[in-house]
Amino acid sequence: VLEEVQREWLDFAGTGMSLIELSHRSATYERVHDDALRRMRTVSEAPDDFEIVFIQGGATLQFSMVPLNLLAAETSAGYVVSGSWGRRAYTDAKAHGQAYAAWDGAKDGYTRMPWPDEVSIRDGTRYLHITTNETIEGIRMPYLPEVEVPMVADVSSDYLARRLPWDRFDLVYGGVQKNLGPAGLAVVFVRQQILDNSRSDLGSFLRYQWHAAGRSLAHTPAMFSIYVMAKVLRLIEEQGGVSGLEAASTAKAGLIYEVIDKSDGFYSSPVERAHRSHMNVVWRMPSVELEADFLAAAEKQKLIGLRGHRSIGGCRASLYAGMGMDSVETLAEFMEDFARQTTV
Ligand SMILES: Cc1ncc(COP(=O)(O)O)c(C=O)c1O
């Protein structure tokens, strides 16, 4: 995709201009835009009663837009506080309406997701918000909570890498920058019924209905991000769609977990086994000094970005869609070598 973008950079589709110089109202850009929408519909397998909207501002803006659009004065929202991102979504929702923690993993140090029957819903709940993959803590929700209310999911860090039972959701959103393309864009799947009953007392940009009615062209969209994403979607389609991405992620993560599990405790995963992330593999080592040595030695081998998030430390390998199996094999071999050399 990057090479294709490079080839097209100075002369997009024979226009003599770069894509970022085009008007978003030009027929040339509209073709790109429509192609992105169409591919997203096909790959996601989202039913027709979901509208797909492209919104600038990443997933963080959605932390506010979701309660602003879905919550009325007399309703509340339950939040599964499963880690750093679930907590951020919950905190922002409380700024806009009534939100409560339907489950909080703090007592277990955010090392697991709730078991399906642990989530408690209160009367008058409009939706339950979940984070399908907690990027920082490296935990994944392998199944969905058993609740009667519609769900809203932040899927930022496993976007299109898991099948979704669409009938359980009213809204699904995520920033695209992990699995799907450059930062600057969130893709939101929103049920038509929400658009039909949308609030009119919000500024245009904050209303899903406004974005949907304008086919995400009501203002200048994140054209470059959408253009690159369409190419990534084509690649995902060619590689078997969601099932292909899911299988590839499971295999890549499986390789690193195998190294961890066979290391006699040299590497250790703090995460409940059934809830281990397929996208972000986190691990600890016997001391922080050894972790620092590991990261320095890895960097010398051009294995970069393995430091755990600054809020929790340790190590983390993020294995998003752009990360090939060959790179993961290189990392696995490096981890085995490092453990061998350090323990003899
Ligand atoms: C699960 C999850 N939600 C939300 C966010 C915030 O997304 P953004 O940076 O697009 O606002 C992130 C970013 O890493 C994330 O991983």
C-alpha cells in the first residue's frame, strides 16, 4: 500500500495533482470516497440498517459523541471498565450524562475481562459500552457480556480482526490508525434507527445524523486517511476479510505466547489466559533492569516499539494488520535467544 501511495503521490489518477490537493467535492475524490465506503461495507459484513460514517477526531471524540447522541435525560449508560481505554470512555461519558460502571477490572489490576455473567445492568440503561480489546493492558474480550440492552463497542485496536454479531450492537466505532490506515479518522457504524431519532440540539459536527446525511462529505473529510484505508481494505479483502485477519492475528500472537509459556517464567504474561489479546501481547521479565537490557538489545536488531505503555511498564508487542508473520518470527527468535543467553 505504501509503495502504491508513493507511485500515485504526485499525479493521482492522471490529474497531475496529489490526492491531498484535490477538492473533496471533485468527482475524482468522490470515487475514492465511495470505494472506501463500499469496501468497508463488504469487509465488515455490516447489515444495511447500519450507516457507515467517517469522522475526524479519532476514537477519543467518539467517547463524547456516543453519549451525546444516544443518552437522553432519563436514561443512563453502563460501561465495562476493562482497562485504560474503557476507563477513558467511561470518564468522558460521565461528563455528558448518567453513566455507571457495569463492571470494573481495577480489583484484578485490569488483567482480565469480565466473565459473561459478571456485568450488571441497571434499570433505564440505554446501552452497554465495551472495549473489545484493551490496547495497553493487552486483554481481549473473547465473548460478549450476557445482557439484554444494546451494546456500543470501541473496536479501535482489533478493528476488522474479529467477527461481530451485529444484531447485538447499536453502534461500533474505532480509530483506524492501528489496523486500517493513517491516523486522523474514526469509522463509526451507527444503526439507522439512532439517526432517525437523533437530537437536534447539538452542533452539526457532533451529530451522527449530519455526517450520515452528507455521506461523510458534509465538511472536508480526512481525505488522505480515507484514501489509504480504501487500499488497506482491498488488501484485507484479498487476504480473506475479517476471517483472514482474525486467523492471521491469532497465529501471530500465538507464536509470541508460545515463547512466553515455554520460557520457564523468564517471560511472564500477567493476563488471564482466555483473555489474552491477539493484537497486543504484553509480558514482564524477572526485573526492570533485565527489561531495559532486553529493549536495548532488541532495538539494536531493529526490533522497535516493544516498550510497554508508560502507565504500566514491562514489554508489549503490537501485532496489527500491517505486521507480517516474518517480523513476528524474528521477534520470537530474538526472545528465545535473549532468554537462552541471559539464563545460562
Ligand atoms: C481501544 C482504544 N480506544 C481508544 C483509543 C484512542 O484513540 P484515538 O487516539 O484515535 O483517539 C485507543 C488508542 O490507542 C485505543 O487503543
